[in-house]
Amino acid sequence: MTNSRGASADRQPRADARRNRERIVTAARDAFAEAGPEASLNEIARRAGVGAGTLYRHFPTRSALLTAVLKDRIDTLCERADALLTADSADEALAEWLRAFLAHARVHQGLGSALLIEEAERPDALGFDCHQRIQDAAHRLLARAQHSGTARPDLTAPDLLQLVVGIALSTAHATADPSQPARLLALTLDAVRRP
């Protein structure tokens, strides 16, 4: 009896800790999207409903929190790519994922930039290769579209991603026409289709 109570007592803090960590990452994702990588950590803790000490126990540095948020976003993008591999239309699956990637690149470009220097100095700093994971996801979807005959065979995943990142960067501060990123992506998708 004591052992089962002790075991459940041991499990409860881990479950609480997991929930706290998830709430912190969710709050940080929103705060970084709104205010950039310099968003207030105290505000993130407040939004997550935890104390600053709890935030720092999980993420001792801003870089650790930025890494967790970036990993969460990349996991979401890669999971979406995997799900789209079974879509009926390979062409539409690629287009849908590229729309999601464009949204990710536009919202999180400051986040990625903040970590790029650290990743360049220490390749294992993030604990994963974010660029390779995204490139692999794009490659799988593009290869499927090429195999189905809807995407031009001379296109590579790195080229395609570079085009979309270019759209994200060139429209990052454009406030006059919010429909421009979608229009530019549509033009890119027209160029992707096999002539």
C-alpha cells in the first residue's frame, strides 16, 4: 500500500511537470510570435500560469526556451508533412504544406535567426538539425508530387524551400498588402507544376 502511494506520489509531480512544461512552451510560442525572441520571460510565465521559478527550472536560459519552441513548431510541420503523404492529391498536399511552411517562416523567422548563430557555433546546440528535418519533409512531399507527374522533375527541395523563405523574408514588414505572401506563393506553386 505504501509502495503504491509512494509510486503514485512519484508519478504526480512528473505529470504536473510535463503539463507545466507544455503550458510554458505554448505561452512562449504565442509570446515569441507576437513580440519576437526578446519577449518577456516573466510575461510568458504569467501566461502559462506558473511562477518565474518554474519557468527557469524547465528552461534555465532564454536560448533553451527558444529551442523548445522552435522544436515544437518544427515537430508540428514535420508531422503535418507525414500526414499529407497519404493525401489523395500529391500536388495539393505539397501546396498545403508549403502554405504551412510559409506561415511558420513568416512568424518564426526571428526565432530561427536568434538560434542560427548558436547552431553555427555549436552544431549540436539545438539537439536536432532543424534545417535537415524541414528539408527532409519537403523532399518527401516534392518527390511524391514528382512521381505523380504533377511537379517539375528538375526542382529540388532546397530550391523550393529557398523560394518560400524568400517570400517570407521579402514580405516580413510589408503591411500595405497582407495578401501578397499568398499571391507570391501561388506564383511559386504555378512554377512548380510540370509544364
